[in-house]
Amino acid sequence: MNIGTLGHIDHGKTTLVRGILNAFSTDADRAKMTDKLDKDPESRAKSITVAVAHVEFETDSRHYALVDCPGHKDYIKNMITGAAQMDGAILVVSSDDGAMPQTKEHILLAKQVGVPKMVVYINKFGDADDEILELIKADVSDLLGKYGYDANAPVIVGDALKAQKGEEEGLVSARELMKAVDEFIPIPERDVEKPFLMPIEDVFSIEGRGTVVTGRIERGVLKLNGDVEILGMGRKPQKTAATGIEMFNKSMKECQAGDNVGILLRGLKRTDVERGQTLSAPGSVETHTEFKAEVYILSKEEGGRHTPFITG
């Protein structure tokens, strides 16, 4: 099941992910997974999450793939990419600030890309006053209701930094949080009967092996060495084959709807593929240059436009 963290910059999303891994992973697995968080050079240089990172862990009842999304407004496209992969979300809110502009924006965007449910983690900094915490809970609940989510969604208060450090108080809150996720966010039905389709989230090259595309499979099943077609972004269709399938560094013989995977493509260069294209079963998808879309424009109060659009 795919879940993710959302919330304003510096409210502790990546810290919470590390804390969750502390609570649910072995030492060896944790070392491998935490290395993936903020792994790109730009993230390390700026000390904020820029790209979308994926890690995995298990609770007593579920296997999770966790998407850590950037909170900074300049990387909102990356956040949308991450949110579009989620079956549910964890909204992280700092006890110092409460709900901030990106908190509201992430709730709205999550709703627009189809994230069905979310739970809330109030990241307690220092000795936050109980009265302040109750006000933040009420404010966040109102926001959830305003944007079409359940205003009675579970709200967990904890210290993500203590969880990251392995301190019991923090680990207890991480376990309580995931218990709420287990119980509140249902496992979705996967569409495995329809032809294979995966939007391409990222593309990179592996020296000596070839070009790899990554993404979350929307529908269908793909077997190792299966034929696929690359479409979209104004490019000519390209046919190739999946010569390798990996999920969290594990080689797979097949993958299916809901999986976050990397797929090695036969005979393609890095420049032959780009983010935003799709990988699909040959002949199963048509491309279009005209389409109808539902567009949500942020209001002035939401930090959006101050002037109207003019036709033409």
C-alpha cells in the first residue's frame, strides 16, 4: 500500500519518515532506506526535500511503500508527482506554527489528484502547551472538512525528532500513527485486469545496463521481458521490452497495479525517454492533443491569483 507525507516546509516530514523506519525496520533495512531520503545533491545542499523519495516497511498487518514529498513551494510539481501515487496520506503539522500556506495547499492538491484519505501527525516541538495543541487540532480538522476530507480523521501528537533518535516516547507516537493508518485508510482495489499502464515519474541511466524508468503502475500486470510502448509528450511511439524489473532494490519477475517500480528498457538511451510519458502495453493507449480538463485555480485568499483570466 502506498502512503506519503505531506505538509509545510520544515514541519518534520522527512524526520517523521526516519522515525517510522526506526519503529518498524531492522537495523540493516533502516540503513538502506534512510540513505534514500534526501539523497539527491540539491536536497543535501539545501537541507530540504526537493525530489520525491520512496522507502518501504511493514506493520503487523500491512506492507507499506512510503513517499516523502517536498514541502517547499518551489518544488510543488515534485510534490504533485508524489501525491498522485498515494493511496492515503499523513499530514504533518508543526506545533510551533500550526497550519501554514503549504499545509493548506497540500491538502487541496492531494484532493485534486485523488488521495482518498489522510491522517494527521502534529509534530510536537519542545513543551508545547496542551491548549495550543487543541487549537491546532481544531484548525486542521476544519481545513480537512473544508477541502472534502473527513474532519474527524485521526490526529496523533508526537515528537518526530525523538522517534528519529530512537527514543521510546517518539517511537510510541510513530507506532500509534501507523496503527491509525492501518485502521483508517483502506487498502484500495487494484485494477490488474486491464492492459498495463505506468506514468513515467523519472528516467535515469545505469552504466553498463541501460535506461531505467520509474513510476507507480496505474493498472495491469507486466512480466519480465514483456513488450511495452512509450507514448506521449509529442514524441513518436517507441516499442521496447522490460529486460529488468526492480522494487526497492529487489529483482522481480512481474509487477502489477499499485507497485512503485524501476523498469529497465531494452535498447534505449536516456534521451529517448522523458518524465511525463507513459509506459503501456503495445496498442492499448491512444495519444491526444486535445482534451477536457478540470482546473482548480487558487483564490487570492489561498495564495493564488489576484486578477482574473481573460479569454484569448
